[in-house]
Amino acid sequence: MKDERPHTQLPPPDGSEDRPDGFISLAILAFAVVGPLIYFGPQLGAIEAWLIDGYRMIDSWAAPIRELVFG
């Protein structure tokens, strides 16, 4: 059975090329941010604790200098 209808694609609606599809970009960004957080979740707690300990150590070293300069 032969199809008699023409198989041509309709042109896109006016202004559609000016409108970016924001949902896809947002979904990719959310996956790129949330995916590693879920996968590396248990290890992130140890890294966070290590960074906070480092900050406190640097702050304890800088406290006397800060008191001398600003106090």
C-alpha cells in the first residue's frame, strides 16, 4: 500500500530558535552537582572535617598577629 501524502517536515514556529530550552540545561547542571554529592557523600564528611581543622589551625596561628595589628 503506497502512501500518497507528502513527507515534508513543517518549518519551526516563529521565534523558536531564539528561545533556549532551559529545562535541559538545568537538568544537566543538577545532575552534575547532585550526582557526585550522592556518590561521594560519606567521604565528603571526612574532607569537610579536615578542611575545618585546617582552617582552625591557621586561625589559631594568625590570632596573635591579628590581635597585634588590629587590637
